[in-house]
Amino acid sequence: MGLEPPTLQVTTMKILVTGGLGFIGSNFCRTIITKHPNNEVINIDKIGVGANPANLQDLEKEDKYTFIKGDICNLQLINQTVKEVDAIVNIAAETHVDRSIADPNPFLQSNTIGTFTLLEAYRKHNDNAKFIQVSTDEVYGEITQGSFKEDDPPTPSNPYSASKAAADMFAIAYHKTYQLNITITRCTNNYGPYQMPEKFIPKTIIRALKNLSIPIYGTGENIRDWIYVEDHAEAINHVLTEGKPGEIYNVSAGNELNNVQVAKKILTLLNKPHNLIMFVEDRPGHDTRYSLDSTKITTELGWKPRFPFEEALKNTVSWYTNNEWWWTLLATEETLHPTPWKLRNAQ
Ligand SMILES: NC(=O)c1ccc[n+]([C@@H]2O[C@H](COP(=O)([O-])OP(=O)(O)OC[C@H]3O[C@@H](n4cnc5c(N)ncnc54)[C@H](O)[C@@H]3O)[C@@H](O)[C@H]2O)c1
């Protein structure tokens, strides 16, 4: 851990980051401000489901960091803000797949209409800027063998991934129609500090710390390819600095594991018995495996993951163990629920 970030062309940019109070957004803002301090960040976040202002309290006094509480669907606010920046990095989204099953509408609003609003403001008021759409491997849907490449078509399986795929389609169309400098990143599952207790890895750590059972959907054989959040943040920065207009870049670290394997590793790190694992009803539309081929970003842009899974998972488990203050109020019965997609009032 703690290797120096790779050398990139040094540029000075004022960057509008959306969703910067969430898990990936806050890690991205911190990476930009602390490791690439030639840049400035304006963070717009509505302080919605995945947000926690505590995530960036260490940056509050930084001159190069500004926070605006606002919704990316607010065209007036976005029109005004895009005029000031050199780049827009759209990270804001509703991201809890289980919630998208209980109530898809907020996903259409933030993920699709929100992206459309940003694209419109960008097209009309600052079409010299760069636009990075932070997307997900989930837009490709599941793959039983091999790995998706960037030119594979999206086949989303749930309302979350459908709303993200729709946003990607708008981004691609805006590049083609208006010749705008738009680039898309599609990353695999992230883990690391500041991730909401509702997501699989933090939920497993927190429930284990509380000696509660560890819920695993179905047979637990669903495979995800895990990447440490700082590696994702650096990949976005690479695309921002060196990415080519109109291109999609897959981002992955080659850590394919099924959910039972991940849960067992966490229990071992915490010295908890593996029999805490409890299989629960599978969620609808649950993709069996995600896998990306990220040769393009490594060969064309020189990015590569720096954090080995075992070491970064250990670091993540230690972070949650040592930062109970951060999660204690967030770890409610609802967020730690074994089958949140069944909760009627999940939103
Ligand atoms: N978490 C992952 O494993 C993963 C993997 C690949 C891609 N992604 C993508 O990365 C992005 C961030 O994911 P995350 O896990 O950090 O999510 P998160 O839920 O932790 O944070 C999302 C943030 O966006 C903000 N937000 C939502 N709607 C908004 C709106 N309309 N206006 C302003 N702010 C709004 C929320 O308040 C929150 O702070 C998403 O676009 C997601 O699709 C996530």
C-alpha cells in the first residue's frame, strides 16, 4: 500500500465533480486535491442516499475545494456552474441496486435525467470542457465466460444498470452529434473506506463486528471483480488527463471472487467463525458474473491497478474496525437488512 501514483502529464484544471460526498466521489476528490494539487474541485452533491458530509471533512478548509449542495437535475444551477470549469466528472448517481428494485424512479431521475441535464448545460454553455461519464460494468449485464470489451453492447439486467446504460447512450450520442469531448469509464465493483454500510463488503464487516449473521444471496456463487477505490480514482484521473474523446474505457483489477469467498476472507481477517454465513433468498435480476477486459486503458493510457486485493481488503477491514464513529449512525436495521430489496419503503 502507499505506492506513489504514476506520473501523468501535469495539467491545471478546475473540475466539476458531481456526487463527491459519496463513496467513489469522496475518494476521487481526495485523490485530486492531495495527489494532484495543481487541480481545483467544485463538488456538487444533493446529499442523497449514498452521501455523507463526514467523508470530506478533511478537505473543508482547502482553498482548492468548494462544496455546493445541489441536484444535478437542477438545470439553472448546472448551467451556472459548468461555465466556470475545464472538466466535468459525473459521479453522482443512485447506486443501490436493491433500492432500484424496490423503487426505480429516483434512478431514472438522477442517473439518466441528471446526466442528460449535465450534458445539455455542457453543450450550451461550455463545449470546450472535457466530460467524463463515470459508468459501471453492470451496463454490460452478466457474462458466464470471458470478459466484456468496450465495444460489446449494453444488456442491463436491473433498473439501476438500465438507468446507467441509458445515460451512457446519451453521452455517446452527444459526442457523435455535437462533436463534444466526452469519455466514459466503466469500472467493476469498488471496495475501500467511506462506502455505505448497505453495500456488500461494509455490511459484511460491520455485521461481523457486531457478531451478526452474514447474509449471502442465493448460493453465494455470484462473481464480482473487485477493485480498490483509490485505483478507480486514479483511473478516472488518467482518463480525464489522457483519454480520447468518444472512447469508453473499462477499468478492472483482475480480482474475480464469488460472494462466499469474499465473506470468508473478511471473517478470517476479523477472527470470526465462517458459520456466521447465512444464505438468504436471491434478489431478482441478480447477475451471475461480471468481468471486464481492461487492456485498453492499460495499454493506451498507461493506467494499472496498484493495490493487491489481499492487502487492500485488510486495510479496508481495519478502516471500518477503527472508524466506528463514521458508520455507527449509518448502520441501521434498514441498511444492514439481509434482503433490502424486499423492504417496501427502501427509498
Ligand atoms: N460502487 C461501485 O462499486 C461502482 C462501480 C462502478 C461504477 N460506479 C459508479 O460510480 C458512481 C459513484 O458510485 P458510489 O458507489 O460512490 O455511489 P454512492 O451511492 O456512494 O454516492 C453517490 C453520490 O451521488 C449523490 N447524488 C445522487 N443523485 C444525485 C443528484 N441527482 N444530484 C446530486 N448528487 C446526487 C449522492 O448524494 C451521493 O453522494 C456511480 O455513478 C456508480 O454508477 C460505482
